[in-house]
Amino acid sequence: MFLLDSYEMQDAPLAKQRCGFCDFKEEDGVKMKKCARCGQRYCSKVCQRKDWKDHKIICNAIADGELPV
């Protein structure tokens, strides 16, 4: 269920966005990275890489039209 929770947060206001892997909250001066394919937010490329094994399920569902962007 965590995957869907983090997916839903990608459209949250900037002040409330959190990393899809470590749950780091975006703060002033820290620009979140995002998945080029679906827009999921990450605090770093390291977190994005660590999350890929689980995150690719969401990415593929979006690419296949099974989930809205």
C-alpha cells in the first residue's frame, strides 16, 4: 500500500511533498528530484535508485494507462 500512498502524494502542494523512498519532507532550498516517467518525487538520485525495484510497478502501470498521471 505504501507505493500507492507515495504515488498519490506527487501532486501534493510543494510544502507537503515527501520523498517516495525515505519520506524526507521538501524544505526551503532543497529541490526535489522527480521520476521522468511518472513524476514521483525523490530527495535524491540515491533514493530514486533504491526505490526503483518497487517503484517500477507504478511507473509501468502509468505507462500502460492503468493509473492516471
